[in-house]
Amino acid sequence: MNTDRCRRNPAERGEGAPVLPPTERDLPTGRHQFHKERLMAQIHREAQREERRGTRTHGTTAAVPAARRLMPRHRLIALPAIACALAGAVLVGNAVFGSRGGDGGVTGGPVLTTPVGEASSEGVPQLLDRISLAAASTTDPKKGQYVYIESRTADSYEKIVGGTSALAADKLHPRQIWKSLDGTKGWLIDPAVSDSPEGETLSLPDERGDTPVATLNGPSYDYLAQLTTDPDALLKKIYAETKGRGSTPDQEAFTTIGDLLGESYPPAALYSALFKAAAKIPGVVVVDDAVDAAGRHGVAVARLDETSGERMEWIFDRKTHVFLGERSVQVRDDGGVVKRGTVTHTSAVLKRAVVDGLGQLPGDAG
């Protein structure tokens, strides 16, 4: 391994070297403020929606769907290259609100917009069946190995500026994550999460001494390996475990499956079953052309959240049916700053592999 990779991946520094010094486990003060600003803006946005629907928002329920975007799953392309890399997407106004400490320089990106593609319910089962067959050919990891995922991502979000809502955005930025199969060891390099170019540990227990139990919304490979691969039973479990979350049960089931596509590594049999289960969710459609965060065009399996007017799109290679990435597009004006065609989230999975060590890159010698 070259010296640059050693610098970027501290888990490989040498025998006996700590993966992460204890002093680096807490988020920087500025980063706490960064997440607080996003959360409060999203709560404000959801509260406005509830008022327009004539219903009351209780507690923090309104923040649940928005909170999923506060820490995007997919996080290296330079800002000047965005116009080329995102062919088919239009860059509008640089919503720059000043630099925030601990953001790794990812804030102040251009808000992305795109033409809203036509959606159709025709051909959904056939497309998902082909995607399911492609997913069944993935190779399962072996005990002691790690899942590695490299991606690019950016998000748009509302921010309160002087008491007024405005639309802000991240720059497209890289994200690398390693996770052990049992979920107790991990490493993350993401400038939106840590100022350190070497990243931070995800290993458990956390700084409070807690070891969270794996769930559908926070799975380990070992957890996923225990799930049923019967599509009907799997979908029933998803509905049961996500009851009361999201805008509707169907939308939350679709979102939950989408989460498993981006930054987890389901066993081949389960991976295939997830798509068969998705085909049974009412309201699932096909969008003939969608573009991921790397500028790759593909066909999308999508579902519109009727509550928010936002359409979540899973993007697949048109020929191989391999998962490319995900984006969320506002398909109707929400009455606020998020207009039709705004891309509220975009991601691209560039590498998904199994490696032998924490911090190891695909192709490196063991």
C-alpha cells in the first residue's frame, strides 16, 4: 500500500496502534450546531406542512421523515466538475450561508434541480424481477471480513436565515465506510461528519458505553443474514417494525428498503428478496431516466410521498440492473422554498466490496 493510503486510513498504521484516540470521539462544537440548524429547519418545514393540512404536529414526530436526510447514507468530485459530472441536472444559485465549523467544507454547494421525469406503473414487476435476478448474483462475505462502500452524496435542506426559510445545499462530497459483519467495528471517512481527513471510528461500544442492537434501520450484515427471504414475510416484517413512522406505512416501507440498498451489504438471497418485496408495495412506479450523483443515467424504481410531494428514486444501470445510487426529487411545489424539480438528495455508490481488514481498500494486498 502506498504512503498516501496509509495516511488516509489510520486503521492500517501498524500493529498496536489505536484505531481512534478517545479525544476524537465527540463531534466538534461547530458540528453539533450544524446538525441543530438542519434539524430545527426541517422541524419548521414539517410544522408548516402540518398547518397547511389542518392537523397538529405532536412532539418531534414531524422531524422523523426529515431526520433521515440529516445524516445522508451516501457521502469525490471537485465543485468545478459538478456541471460535467451531473449531466442532466441543472445547477441553480449558490445558496451560500457562510462557513460552519466542523462541516469539512461541504456546505455552500449549489442547489441541484432536474426535469421531473414521467413515472409509470407499467412494467414495475418485470423491472424489479430483472433487478432481483441481478442482485442474487452478488458474493456473500466470509467471517472476519469487512464491507466497504465508497459513495458520493449531496443534500439540499431548508435553513432559517434571519427568521426566514431559505434553501441551502451541500457540495457533492466523498464518503467511505467500513463495517464488520457483526456491526461492532467500523470506520468512516466523510468530510460532512468529521473534520479529520483520516475519519473517525464507528466501533462499538460508543462513547457512552452503549452497544446498540441492530435493527432494520440500523442493520449489520449478521442481522440481515437472519431475516426471512420470503418476500411476503419480509414485507410483513418491514411494515410491523416501521409501524407509526414516516408519512404513511407504504412510504416508510419503501424508504426502509431503499436505506438497505445504499450503505449495507445484504446477503444475496435477501438482496434479491428485497426487490420482490418492493414490487408488492402500492404506488411503486418506473421513471425511465434518472441521474445519480456521478452523472450516470439509469432507470429508476420510485415512489411519490403524497404528503411531502417528494419522489424517492432508486437508480439502476439500464443493462446490468446493478444499483447505481439514489435521489429524491420534489415533484410539486410544497408551498415553501422547495420548488418542483429540486433535488433534495443525490447519491452514487462507486464501490461496494468485501475486504479483509478495517481501512483496507479493494484491490489492496491483505
